[in-house]
Amino acid sequence: MANSEVTYLFDPLCGWCYGATPMLDRLSASGVHVDLLPTGLFSGAGARPMDESFAAHAWANDQRIERLTGQQFTQAYQHHVLNVRGTLLDSNAATLGISAAGLEDSSRRLAALKAIQRARYVDGRDVVTIEGVADVLAAAGMADAAAMLGAPTEGLLAAHRDLVGRGRALFQRLHADGVPSLAVIRNDTPHLIGSNALFGSFDNLVAHIAAA
């Protein structure tokens, strides 16, 4: 598996993507290069109000993810994120923060994603505004990325559009039915690995990657 490459399609506000993060860490530790591409699933037209019905649905789903993966969804998240009305489920700011973190070094996208996920699901912090995401990145040691969010350059915005555009294009090419999704690209042809493989055993995931 060493020196293998996979592409991970995700949205930073996707609970299942948060649940899959430990598998990404194990893949990286095993020598697999994981390229992160956001799909913008919950940004733009995909953003939605955090109303009572959606919050209840999300919390029930999150409890299932926690039981399956061991990833923590805290009361702070429930009270300070899900139960706050007048806010949006909008991943634009978080995705822009990940783009900023990886602008010069793509490997930092995973560290930024993990910091944003922890801030939301464990600490119950705001990651749907530029200010909130900037605070999270600065606290995670990515002050340069945090500063970029305050006054994004055209270079950052263009890189961000390209990153999300590539994620959406690959998502559509694979006919993926949601995130998280993994793709193995061989001979310029992407092969979809079903998201279920991210929530089973690590050996099973490795076998899927090798067979793709």
C-alpha cells in the first residue's frame, strides 16, 4: 500500500465525513497519499437553515455515527451549534479555510479539516462564518491561513474555485451518491470505493483500494 494514492471527496460539515477521519489518519500513517477535494455539498445552493426539524434529524444521525466510529459528538455541539436558530448549515467558510490552509502545501488540508471538525463537533464552536473559521485555524497553528480569510486574494479565491470545481467534477464523474467517498485513479480513470468501506475494518478498506 505504500506510495498508493487516493482522492477523498468530502464536505467539512458532513457528520459522516467526521466519522471517517480516523480512517484517513490510518491511511496516511500507512504511507497512502490522501488528496482531499471538497465537493461544496453544503455551500451555495446546498446551504440550508438550521431549523428544529433538521437539528433533530442531524443529532439522531450523529448518535449513529458516534456508535459506529467512536467519534465524539458532544452536548456543547448540540446546544451551541444544532440548537441555535437563525444560523445556516453552510460550509462555504470552512471550505475556504481548508483551501487557504492548503494553498502552498496540500497536505495541510487534512489538518485544517480535522481542526474544523473538532471545533464544531467537540467544542461546539462556530465554523460557518469567516471569523469563526479564522479563529479555529489560528488556534491550530495556521495563522497564515487565518489571515488570508480576512482579506482573501484573487489567487486564493481562484484556487478555492478550482479545488471545489475539481471535487464536484470527480463526484459527478464517479456517479457518487454522497460524501464521504474515496476514489482510486489508475491510468487516468477514477474508480469509486463505496463509503461503507470507510466504516468497516481497516484491512477491508485496504483490500478495496488494492482491488480498485
